Amino acid sequence: MDVVATTELEMQSLERETIRRITWRLLPLLMLGYFCAYLDRVNVGMAALTMNKQLGFSNAVFGFGAGLFFLGYFVGEIPSNLILNVVGARRWIARIMVSWGIVAGLTAFIWNDWSFYGVRFVLGLAEAGLYPGVMLYLYWWVPARHLSRMMGIFMSGNMVSNIIGPPISGLLLRLDGAMGLAGWQWLFLLETLPSLIMAVVIWNLLTDQPADASWLTQEQKTWLVERLAAERAQREAVRKYTLAEAFYNPKLWLLTVANFGIIVGIYAIVVFLPMIVRGLGVPTNWIGSVSALPFIFALIGTICWGWHSDRAGERTWHIAVPWLFCAGGMGAGIVIGVGHPVLTMVALIVATTGLWSGNSVFWSLPGALLTGTAAAGGIAMMNAVGNLGGWLAPWVFGLVKDATGSDSVPLLCLAVAPVVAVIAVIAVCRDRNLGRIQPRE
């Protein structure tokens, strides 16, 4: 009994040290890459504070153009992830970052609505594949019992960009007139640089497969490769999907519906949050800082909630409960109204924290269903179709705001989306193989 107990303790120690090394070696690179992606994706919300007036954009024009990013994203997503599955994450993610960095900088030189539409579409095409590529990459590296926490840490790059991005963007807007350029032009130009720098870093430091990790000991590599292979065999024993079968799988389409609903909520908040904050009476110089507040809470909630899901070995309610809080927060913000700015901000904090906390757990589900090329294509399809919600949300928000002059009515329309997402997830997770983590062997 003592020998068995000692062996178990040694295996637990080996597991902890291996996961710790993966966390400190790979997660900072992926977080910084995602930080750059989100910075270049959503800084358009801050730029709109002055760009819309200078270029004569209505809320509907801006919302439509901001959302066109996701049409380009939709077109490029599946091919990009299938290529990454073949050539490896290091080369392909670095290529993605160079492409979108260049296009994001070109946004500084738009002159009318059609040039805005065009550059946003191409930006989506350039960035396509980053998010599902990282999801696939984490499936290659992280055992299921640690996956939600790792995804939460990765997604924190998103939150960090929303925390420090708006204040930095607000400062860059003050460069208005320097060297003959508007402040919003400087914003797009200077916020391109981190993406190009991180492309070089990822090219040099990211490791494609566990077997290639010189920074793991041989014992750690052996344990990790064997654990991941055992989990893959366990999933394939239930059902091994081809790429075509993945595309027709009802569970994957329900997950796609859930992702669509959540992305509607995400971009309703992210793209228009600076304008909502301005509507609360916040001075222009403070809009960036106040807009960051919900994401500070979301950052903490996402990491803690992912850790709790892994520890509890449960997925379904760790997704559904925070998403219901999101819908409730959006609804409460509508009922409270701009006459109570502090309470409205609290409601936005609840909505934002719930949204991202559930999302970190949600993305562990596709990896429990699919493997190999089916995982690469299926996850990309999920994200591609789901991200069309990022096109719909800003457009609907802008149209309804133009028609009603209110932020409340469009938020009411969009608050339904997280509820739909919850229903879809519960329907999928009736299969206990997806709703719970298999116990450690």
C-alpha cells in the first residue's frame, strides 16, 4: 500500500510540474498574441469617438463596417485551421499576426464608408484562424482536467486588451493633428506595432508538439504524450468523426448556435461600450478608463471560474450559470437606465464577467467531442459561423440606436442571445461524456 501511495504521489507531482512548465512557457505567448488580436480588433470602438464624426459615419454605417470583420473571418476560418493542422501552429500563427498587423495599420487611411467596409473585411480575413488555431493547439498540449483553467488564462489576454486598450487608445486620440494625422489615425498606426513584434516572438519561441519540447524533461514529455494519447483514444472509442461527419454533427451545430449567441453578447458590449459609457455622462478623457472596469472583473472571474470547473470536474452548469448572469446583467442595465450610472455600470460588470467566465469553460466541449482533422475543421466551423454574431450584433445595435436614439432598446434585443446559448449547451451536455470530465485513471 505504501508503494502504491508513493507512486501515486510521484505521478501527481510529475503532473503538476509538467502543467506548471506548460503554463509558464506557452500561455504567456498565446495570451500576448490574443491581446494583440483583440487590440487590433476592437480599438475601432475607441476610434469611433472621433472617426465617425470626421468621416460622417452614422451608427448604422459604423456598426455594419465594424461587423464586416466577421464576414472576412468567416471566409478564412476553416481553411486557415486546416492549414495550421498540417504546417504547425508556430509558423501559421506568426503568419496570421503579420498579415493582420499590416491590414490593421491600413485602417488609418480609410476615407469613406466603402474603404472602411473593405479594410474591415480584409482584417477579418487576415486574422482568421487565430482563435480556433489556439484552441486546437491547447487540445494538443493540455489534458482535459486542466483545460478550462488554461483556456481561462489564454482568454485573459482578451480582457487585458480591454482593460489597458481603451485608456491607451484614449491617450493616442490626443495626438490629433500631430504630423497632419487625426488622433484616430495614430491609434490604428501605433497599435499595429505589438502584433508585428509578437509575430517574431512566436516564430522563435512557440513549440509545435509536446514531443519537440526541449524545455520539458524526458519523463515529463513521456507522461504528457501518453496522457493525451489515452484521452484521445477514449474519445475515439465513443465515436471517431471524419471531417465531413463533424460538419454534419448535430451536437457541433448546437455548440455553434451557443457560440453565435455568446459572440452577439460579446460584441454588443465590446464595440459599443465606449459609447454606452459616454451616454452615462462620463467625460471624454475618462471614457477609456471607465470602459476598462468591467474587464478587470471579467479577468478575475474567467481565471477563477475555469479553475473551479476543472477542480469540480463539471462543465454544463459552469457554462450555463454565468451566461444566465450575463443575460440578467444586460437586462438589468436596461431597466436601470442612464439615470443611475453607477448601478448601470454594476450591471455591465455582471454581464461582462458572466459572459467571459462561461466562455472559458465552453471551449473545452469541442475537444471532448472531436479529434484530429475533424477537430481542426469542426472547431473552425464552430467559430466561423458563431463569429457571424459579431457582424450581426454591432449592425443591429447601430440600426436600433439610430431608430430609437437609445442604448437600452438594442441591448434588450441582444440580451436574449445568451439565453439561447444556455439552452443549446444544456441540450448538448445531456451527454455526460461532454458535461463532466472523466476521472483520473
